[in-house]
Amino acid sequence: MTDNYKLISEDKDGNGVYIDKGGNTVYMNKNMEFHNINGPAIKFVDGSEMWYVNNKLHGLDGPAIKLSNGTKSWYVRGDCL
């Protein structure tokens, strides 16, 4: 899996910021699961965003999925609302 990502930075807990082969910015925890408690875990080059915590779609302050076409979907702990 790490062959698909280039590490940009890493914190003391092993959480990392990566760029994938498509140029998207991806935040992952030390287990290589999508994870970012401070913002979207995936920022796509087209402007779409996906919010994950420990590899589960999760957004308490708004939608967990925001697509560039305006579509939004709400999830909490991986469950669609």
C-alpha cells in the first residue's frame, strides 16, 4: 500500500501526510488507515474532501463527504445518517 503514497510529513505518533499517485493529499494514522481529527483525511485535486477518523467516515461539524459537484453526505463513526 505504501508504494501508492509518498510521505510528506509525519508527527511523533506516526500519523502521516501523504501524496498519492493522483496528486491527492491523504492523511493516515500509523496503521495506514485514513485518519485526520483536524480536517479532511483526503483532499482530492478536484476539490472534493472526505473526512475520516480511524478509517471510518466521520464528520460531527458537517458532512463527511463533500464532492466538488456540491454533493454532500453525512456520516458518524462510519454510519450514514
